[in-house]
Amino acid sequence: MDSNLFLVTGASGFVGGHMVEYLVKKGRKVRAMIKDESKADPLRKLGVEVVIGDLRDKDSLSRAVQGVTGIYHIASLFRQASFPESVFHDVNAEGVRRLMDVAIDAGVKRVIHCATVGVLGHVANPPANEETPYNPGDMYQRTKMAGEKIAMEYYQSGKMSGVVIRPAMIYGPGDTRNLKMFRMVAHGRFFYVGPGTCEVHFIDVRDLVRSFDLAMEKESLNGEIYIISGEKAVPLIDMANIIARELGVRPPWLHLPVKPMQWLGTIVETICRPLHIEPPIFRRRVDFFTKNRHFDSSKAKRDLDFAPEKSFDEEVVEITRWYKENKWL
């Protein structure tokens, strides 16, 4: 496959950017699809072709897939309060359909679709696996579920070859989503909602993009779903303590009661959404402290030969050092 052209959608994002870098290092020929031209320069510096495409614009997608052998579909609309659910659905669900249709017309051989373990919502009896029923809890999760189902329809009908990858919570060098936690620990402002013992399951972005590539190469696999998660699920308090130790600061000690914080998150979100203001606190952010997120990725190990390259402790130490070296903390 090394002589073929591969398209990465969402290439200017955190995961998409790592995917492009990984493929370039492997000597692959890459086309990077982005929505905003202003984000093209870092990709062009890697020597890849950049195209402007929008999952809501079928013509732009048709241009992006011409001459492509395989697609890593990573682009999506993440949680933003300023958009209604109809926009999320148009991007995260119907965008998959548009991409699949133009890919079929262009003769693309394989599409690897990035979903999320969020389609399972709250898992009452972890660890969750690929057989756990859907249980989305918000519009992002609902529309990602719809997009996953559309992708599976194309795979299972034989119209397109590929598999669905469901990442656990993604982190790694350059991650801005979890950076806030690292910064709060660094400056002594991090606190727990509840005891901090609920387990969170992360996946290092470098392992994640490797799993995408393994899925692309395993052409015999079709219409399957794979959960990709790290070495183990860990109590949030353990992660905070590792960060604090690496930074040489006092471990977080403040624990706030759960119910009042849940009420506050709901009230703030209810007030901010109609005003199209990004809420400073979400109910789901509070739930981050109170729900176990533990996943079983044994199917990916069996079928894709996937396994994390480092232990959880090694990952957190490495990410913390990256933030320090790049002056993000």
C-alpha cells in the first residue's frame, strides 16, 4: 500500500495531525483534508498535499477523494454550544454518508471510520466492549452513533470495505483538551468532585493512529467495530498524583460534593446554551469525576495485533514533560 495515496480528513485537528505525521514517517503518500486554509502551513511543511473540504459540501469531498486508495475519516464536529443538533447531525452523520458515496464513485478501496466510545454513554457495568448496547447521552454522542451506524451500513452491504475504530479518551503530546487538568495540577488549582476514585480509560494518540493504520492494512477485516484503549483504566486521583509528582508540586487535595456541582453544571449549561455562550462548566464535565469509563480492547488485540507501546504511568510522565518543554504549563 505504500505507493498509494491516502486521504486523512480532519487533518488539522489533534488526531488528524498525528495521523498525517505517522503516515509521512512511514513513507506514505498523503493528502490532508482540512476545512480552514489558514491551518494548511504546518501540513504543507510535512510535504503533504492539502485540500480544502467540508463534510457538508459533497462537491468538495468529491474533489478530495479523487485518486485515493484509502481514507482515514477522522473529521467531526465536537462539542460546541453554538451549534444546534441539526448541524451536528449534518456533519457527524450525513457527512459520513456523503464521504462514503463520493469514495465509492472514485473507486476508493477502504475507509477507516473514527467513532468514539462516547456512543456507549454511561456504562453501568464496566468494562464495556463492542457488544455493549448504545447509550448516547448528548447530541455529540447521538450524532456520532448515527454516523457509526451509517458507516457500518456501507461496510456490511459490501459497498465499501473498512472498519470502525472507537477510541477511549484521547490524550498525548500537543493535546489541548486535557491540558487544563495538567495546568490546574501544576498551579495547585485542581480539585475533585467526589472522592476521585472513578476510573478513566485513556488512549495515547500515537497508539491510536497506529491502530488506524493497522486497521487499514488488515484488508480482510470488514464491518467490524474495535474499541482502542490504553493499558488500563485508572482512578483519576492516581493520574493527578503522577502529574503532581512529575512537576514537583503538592498533589490535589480538595474534594467537592457531587450533587451541588451537578446542579451547578446543569444550571449554567441551561443558561448559556440559548445565548450561544460556551458554558464554563458542563454537567458532563462534572460527570467526568463521577462515572467509571473502563473498556475492553481485547478484540483489537486479537484481530489487529494492537497493544499500547507504553504503560499508563510512562505515558503521563512523557506527556507532562512535553507540556513543560513546550512551555504549555
